[in-house]
Amino acid sequence: MSPPTGSQPASPLGQPHNIAAGYIFDLDGTLYLGDDLLPGAQRLIEALISLDRKILFLSNNPTRSPDDYAAKLTRLGIPATREQVLNTIDTMTSWLVRHHPDATVFPISEAPLKQALAAAGIGMSEDPTEIDIVIASYDRTFDYRKLQIAFDAIRTHGRARLVTTNPDRFCPLPGGRGEPDAAAIIGAIEGCTGARCEQNTGKPDPFMLEAALERLGLAASDCIMIGDRLTTDIRMAIDAGMPSALVLTGETTLEILQSHPPEDHPTWVLSRVDQILPAASWNGHD
Ligand SMILES: [Mg+2]
């Protein structure tokens, strides 16, 4: 896709006038959709690199490792290192290591989360009499057997707590499609056990943002969160008093935004992601 020439088109609801120290990006619907970069994404990241800004890529999706995301971004034309990617595999692992290092967990997940938990020394079991924590996540291999194990650990034996990597209802796919995400697994377990999910380690939980700021070595007020979802990306930033930009290339349309009360609104609204840099900063970058 070709970048626009000349100065930036004005955003309908304003854009930043200053350049921040750190930029935290959602991925799906913000920088790419499926295997296609969204307009302006590549030239924006190139400009931020040339301006020596700190960049972090943030995803709620635990079905791919941070290494996988770094490789995908690089393949699509956005150079990224593993250290620049933080997802819910990282945050769930660090939450368990920090708060429940001796717990035996039952991850309802695909292979990458289990591999990270094993590498961190977290004990795992499918025996309901041993399980302390059931982890609901985005798991496309979810089945009745896994639900029965969670049911027995939580209700029959009354010993396990329910937590989740992320609260998303669905993962967006190109063409307006999607597939059920972790909320479907949480709902199935809550529905049969009556338990409530006690912890989320993804957006919009503060644990995710604290992990992001720790990785960047910056304060919330020095960064901008850029994403396409009001209930995760933007909510997390608002709760932390952090500037935020909603980009209208993913889940949220202007109509959806306007149906939400002002307290749910981001600092800025962008029709394409490269509008996050003030127009004047593009001189020499086109
Ligand atoms: Mg998104």
C-alpha cells in the first residue's frame, strides 16, 4: 500500500500535537488485519524508530508466542524483536510466578501457553484432585473432557479457582468474520460451576499495563496506548490515566463510539494509525 504524500489528513476528532516517549500498540485491527498491514502502519513504525521512540506491541491472544508475533510483524514489514512483544502468555506466566509459584494449574489452552508455563517451572495437571487454578484461555481445542476436568476441580472437589488470560468474546478475522475467544471458555465454566473468574491477565486489567510499562521503563503519562477496541485497549488506558488513541480500522466504528458515554472515549480518534504522529513530524518522512 502506498503512503499518502504531503501533510497528514485531519482526523475527524483530533490528533496529538506532541510526540510521546513510548507507544504501545494493539495488533489485530490496529497494525494489521489477518496477514495485511493496515494503511500507514509500516511508515509509522519506521518513523518512530527513526525518532528513537520506545515501541511495545501488546496482544491479548495467547495462541501464539511472543517470538511468533515478532516473526510475523517482521515478515509483514515491521521489524520487531521478541522483547518488543508482550502478550497474555507473558502476563499469565509472570502473574503465576509472582502470586502463585507453587500452584498446580490446569491450562485450557493451546500449546504455546503450556510451553511457557513449563519453562517457568509452573506445575500442571489434568487430575481434578490436584488442580489449584483453572486457566481459561483462547483454546480452539476446547472440548467436553476439558470442561469436565474444570468442573470437577472447581465444583466437585471445591479446590480450584478460575482465572483467564483474556476476556475477549471473539477474535476478529478478515472479512468481518471472527472466532470464539476466551470469553466462551469462561462462560462455559462459570455456567456449570457457578464460580466467577477471579483474575484476568490481559487488557483491560491493570496487570497487563503494569507489565507493559515495566518492559518499556516508562510511566503511563509518558506513553500513548493505540488500539481498536473500546472495552480493552482504551478502557485499560483510561483506568490508568494514560493518553489513548482509538483507530477506526478494526472493531470500532464512529457510530459505535458515539453510542458509548463520554467516559468510555479515548483522548484521540484516528481514521488511520499513522495519524498518531502530529502532522508536522512527517516533514521529511513522506
Ligand atoms: Mg485489536
